[in-house]
Amino acid sequence: MSEIEVRVAQSDAEVTAAGALTAEAYHADRLIDDGDEYRAELLDARRRADEATLLVAVLTPEPGHDAVVVGTVTLAPVGTSYAEIAEPGEVEIRMLAVAPEARRRGVAEALVRACLREAVVLGAQRVVLSTLEAMVTAHRLYERLGFVRVPERDWHHEEIVLHVLTWTVPEAPGATVETATWRPLVVHDVAGWQAGASGGFTRRANSVVATDEPEDVAARIAEVEDLYARAGRPSIFRIGRESRPAGLGTILGARGYDRVSGAIVMVRTDLAALADAPVDASGSSLVTVRAADEPDDDWVRCWLDVKAGGSAPDRSTAVAILAGSPALYLTAYAPTDPSGSDPDGEPVGVIRAAFADDWVALACLVVAGHARRRGVAQTLTRAAVRAATARGARRAFLQVEHANAGAIALYEALGFSPAESYDYVARPVRKLAGAVLG
């Protein structure tokens, strides 16, 4: 079966297909008839793409076939013509439609989940939508994804009563907790900004967390740039909702910084419920998971073999960063002897669970290529949650790149929700003579 990808409409063809599909779906559901004036607005996906965010669900093609748009939804910011009920701090879901022939394949859920992630990227506090009482199947989906009824906001359109549901962005751990679980080898205090230096190993450990409001932002940026330039390394800033000043990303863009990557922070606050949930035996029966307070050779080798992608990172630097925070290290072993007599087996996956306050940060999840699609990643994640709960953690978070659809799907299936988004922006290396950074 072809897989479904949800993305912002990328071409005129996708925009046109989204409009036609929306009109078709509304007609199939008897929400409009052939002569309905609203049909013209449904067809006009170009205006939705220009004024709001137009998402499409695309069925990735099998060999010899073209990609097909099978679903679409519009996410409208407050103040736009498509936001009928959104209030400040909210974005509104409009015109969710799935092609009749593509229903019961998870397309609607994929579209709504993409809206939640996009809302976090946009910095919204809530997502709001209107629905008809008769849409029982849709109500079940919204409830499962965390939407709640707000009866006092129900409204009428002509003689139709519309129910209002909202989804609230969950609390994120924040930059202080996040950095406490992945400490750079050296942190330079630049008048309140924290500049990490760790030999270039991972952006998280070699970037600036700017959460202090500067009096002279240009001077502070220049000081950071000189600091990194003396080490012959690029200046990298993490830009998120806590960054100060509020327009720091724009200021850096004007200085020649480009976005190099970005991530979604996903959280689960009812950690005990996940820890107590039944384990998927299909994955757990394939591996044995062992936990330790320090990363052993098997853990480090398995992690770096996958993470490095063929390059040769500085192992001592990697281990030193790992050791900077209290954590558990879990390794999944698969038997190598068909008779089951091998007491150790082969390490096929690892995960790290690091602790700060009542949070646990789940990171470094990798699975060897030949062991994927067997449930090993889910088994490791569940095992890490159970071990972390036993250590007193009540909430969990993780960071996943926007483009990593497989990991996002795994975490969503485990009940994690998007809570924050951040980007890394970088300026090319500017070499200067002087002391070595970190």
C-alpha cells in the first residue's frame, strides 16, 4: 500500500486538486448540492493557499504512477478571512476534506495531526474548529486527539448549529530543562546568553541559547560571532519561543544567518499511563532490553554507527556530552543464535533517558538498519518510559526533526503531542586568530 504524506501544497497542480477534492467531498457528504454558491469558495483553494496554510495529503506514488491528492485542510490564523471563530492566540481548522475513495485509511487523522504540529510552529496557543453534531465519526477522532467541547462558543450559521471544539498546546519543558539533559562540554556566558562548545559534535551542544533580553543585541551577537570565529566554527543560534529579543531570528537573518534545521518538541504528561499500558508483544518478543546508568561499549557503538552515517565522530567527545547529565542507557539485544543459546545477542538499538526536574528527555533513539520495522523502536521507548517512571519522572519530552515522518508517527502512536518548535540558524565559519573555543 502506498504511504500518505501530508505537506503544505507545493504546486499549482496540488492547489487545484485540493480545491476540486474539497468540493467533491462536500458534495458526497451532502453538505452542498450542485447549485450551491458555496461550491465556488470550496473550489478556490488558491486563495486559501495565499491567505492561510493549505495542507494536502498526498498518496505517494507506486512505480509508474503519479502522486495523488487524497485529502486537504486549511489552517487559518486569527484575523484572516477564513478564521470564522478564532480568537487571539488561536488558529482555526477549516474545510477538512478526504476523497470518498480514500476514506478509512487514516487520512483525516493525518491531516488533523499535521494541523496541530503546524499550529505549534506558528506559535499558536490553541487550535479551534467548528463541527456539526451529526458528524459522529469526526467527533470521535477529535476527542481521541485531545479536542474538547466548548459549548459556550457554539454558534449558528443560518439554521445550522455548529459545535466548537478546541485543542490546547501542552506545556513544553523549556530551554532550561532541555539543555540540562544535553550539556555542552563548555558553556560560555555571553552577558546572559549561553554559548555551547563541544568540538562541533551536535548542534545542541554547539549553539547559543539566547533567553536573556539584551540591552544591545547587535553588540551581543558580535561577541558571540567572535567567540565562535576564534575556534574556526560557525555561529549557530537556537531560535524558539523563549529566544530574546522576540525578533532575534529576523535580526540574525539580516546578518546572513540561514536556517539549517528545525525540530518539534513533543511531550507526554501522563507518563504513568504509558508506563502501565500493555506492551506490544510483537516487538518485545524479538529483543531483550537492558538498562544501565552509563553508556557501555555496545550502547555507544550502536548509537554512533547509526548516527554518524559512515563518518567517524570523536567518540570521547560524544561520551563526555552523554556523561554531563544523569541518565539511563537502554540497549536492545537480538539473538544471533537460532537456538537461543546466545546469552548476549547482537545490540540492534539504543535509547537514552535523561532526567531534569520531573521530566525525562528521551533521545538518541536509533535502530540498526536490518532490525527496523520490527517494533524495536517502540519497545525501547516503552522500556525507557517504564524505567524513567520508576526513577520518579512524571513527564517526558523528545525532540524530532520536522521531516522525520516515521519518528513522528511512532511518538504520536505512543501519545506524545507537539508542544514547541525551534530552528537552528547558522552563519558560515569566519576564522580569526586567537584562543580556541571550548
